[in-house]
Amino acid sequence: MSLSRDEFASLLVALAIILIAAHVGAQICARLRQPPVIGEILGGLFLGPTVFGQLAPGVAGELFPATGVVHSGLQVLNEFGLLLLMFLAGREVMTYRNPGRQRTVAALAAAGLVIPMVLGLAVALALDHDDYSGPHGTKATFALIFGIAFAVTSIPVISRIMLDLGLLNTSFARIVLAVALLEDVVLYVALAVTFGLVQTKNGQTFGLISLLGLDGTAAITYQVIVSLVFIAAVLLVGKQLFNRLATSRVNLVERASPVAFRLVFALVLVLACIFLGINAIFGALLAGIASADIATPPDRREVEPALSVSAGDTIKQFSLAFFIPIYFAGVGMQLDLARNFDITFFAAFFLTATAVKGVSVWAAARAVGESNRDAKNFAVALNARGGPGIVLATVTLSAGLINEKFFTSIVVLSIVTSAMAGMWLERTFPASRRRSPLPAESSVAPESSHVPRTEEVPEP
């Protein structure tokens, strides 16, 4: 079946409007020193039922129908945007290693993960999950999602804030990003377990679980074990496998287009996840981790010395220009603040989540000898939930684990905490403390040393 000319034109018009709104919103936020992702979501929010749908519901319905070819086309592009976002997130997490001050990293990661997760679970178990769960949600899945929402930290948003403020080369930034990496790996595994608990309730008829004819407790056990084993296996051997495939002389796809090979590799892992009954986002995430920092084949180094970097950058640039803005704008378009925003629940959710995460990180930083100022900076930076928080909301909503009310609260929490982190760090780190190179010896500096000793270097 092919698209009619009118259907194709309608899809192109919708895409153009969404891209314009997303990029204009991102540019406005960038000028205000806020993460561009916030502007992309706000651009979608303007086009959705909250603003445009209220002002001109008829026009909004024509441009962005709830069914039909245009709706299906936008949904497909949203899915690709999510997969590419997870792929880039995987590459991003492999960038921040060896931050130094391992004791501080370990303490912040443990406290910022375990305490919020446990307290989030406790709070969720005291609530009536029926008020916030979707059709496939249970008390257990609601508690896990609630705990993850309390504990999650955003590597993409924090790294973008650090980049915009000129802080990426500082010890503070490297510690924050290393902690976020450790937290997100654990929380993504927890999310995989969450999906494993309910995957068979979604009527899955494709894949290994269907071939095995499993149901009930056996199916749940299968889902959890297979999710954990697959993730662990790819984390252990995925990079070696990718390196061997990419440097093979018989890999004609890599030789024709390194970008194409990375995308094919990601699609294969996504399909493997779907076949095994694991949520597809983990295939994209693991593909990004495995394909990061690939060495250039020896016989091509002189001709293309930055082959792998350029391939990854090409994927990143096009994704950030097209697919990912469509995804984040789509998140904004799903928000209906007039109908699904419970201000009382959100206020309690926001205050509790930020307080628990912030106090946990601050106390851990003080316990390992960090100054009160640095402890507060760590607490605010690691409270930014950004992209991972939004991914948590969208994938659990699409899986039927949460309802629109809880989805809206998680997305708004992610936006507000990311904006707070950007404003706080810009105020805390004046220009004289930015863009100073990190001394080589700082990676082995004593654990009692603080950020100002390596960062308070005036710009020449």
C-alpha cells in the first residue's frame, strides 16, 4: 500500500511544523542557558492539546490527527528517535571514565542510588497504585518505576549543561558524570526487570517466549533472567564483538559506510531484544555502549585516521537534527496539562524526589570529606533527570505500566530538575572558574581535595 499524494503532503507538513517548533524551542532555551531538550519538549507542548489544541482544536486535529497515516508515520519516527537517543546515550556513558577521587564517586553513586530507590519503593507501596498504573501495571511495577524516578540521573542533560558552561574538563564534571554512569547502568537493569515482570501481559505473539509456550510464573522468570543475562553478556563481550566485526576485511558494509554498519549493528541488537522478549530500547543502548571508541582498522588509519569518531559524530549530528527533536517534541505533544496534571500529586512527588536525592548525595559527599559547597553542587547536578527520566515515562506509558497522570508528573519532574541544575550551576560557577584545563595530576589527587583547588584558575 502506497501513500496518496495528499497523505504524503500532510505528513511532510506535520513533520516540518514539529521540527520548527522543536528547534526554535531548543534555540530559545540554549540562549537562556537551559538544556535544548527542554525547549524541544516545550515546542511539542505548544503544538499539543495543552496550548494549540485548546486555541484551535479543529486545526490541531487536521495537522496532527489521532489516527491515520500521519499519526502512524509520526509514531514510527518517534520510535526511531527513541532508539537513536538510547544509542547515543550508550556512546555517551562510555565517554566518562577514570574521573579520579574514586572514593567520592563510589559514595555518591551508592547513596544517590540506593537511598532514593529504597525510599521511593517505600513511598510507592504506601500509595494506591490503581490511581497511577496503566492497564498492565501492578503494585510491584508501580513501586519499581516510582523508585527509579526518584533515583535516575541524566547523563545527556548534565553533560550538555557542563559543555555549555565550559565545565567538562573539570574534576567536578568528571565525578558527576561518572556517578551518573554508574547509577544509570543499574537503573536500566532495574527497568529491564520491571518490563520482564509484565511483558507477557502485553499479548506478545512473536519471539522465543511464544515459541517456548511459556506463561504465568514461568514466563515472568524467563523474562527477568533473560533480560539480565543478555544485558550482562553484551556489556562483557559486546565491545570485543563489535571491534572484531568492524575491523574484519570481509565486512563490506563497514568499508562502504561506517555509519551504515553502526546502524545495522544497532538494529540487529534491537531485533535480538524483541525476539528474546526484552524491550527494544536496551538493544539500542547496548549497541551504543559496544560501538563506542572503536579503533580504526590498521590498514585504514593513514587514509581515515578519525574514521570511528566521524561515523559516530555523523549519526549524532543527524539524529540531533531530525529524529531526536521529533521524539522529544512528541513527548511534549503527549502532555495534556489541562486534563492530566495533578498539581497536588506533582508537588508532593517533586518535593519528595528532589529532597531524597539531594540530601542523600549531599550527606555522602560530606561523609567522604567534600566541602559543603561542593556537596551542594553535587546534590543539585545529580538531581537532573532529563532524558532518562523522560525515556522512563514514555516507555512505561507505551507499555501500559503507568497512566497519563503519572506520565505527566515524571516528564514535568524531568524538565524542572534539569532547568534547576542548569540555573544553579551557571550561578555557582562564574566565568573565572570555567574552561580551565584539568591538571594531569588531579586524577590521583587526594580524596580530601576539593573542586576549587583545581578549578579556580582565572581565564588568561
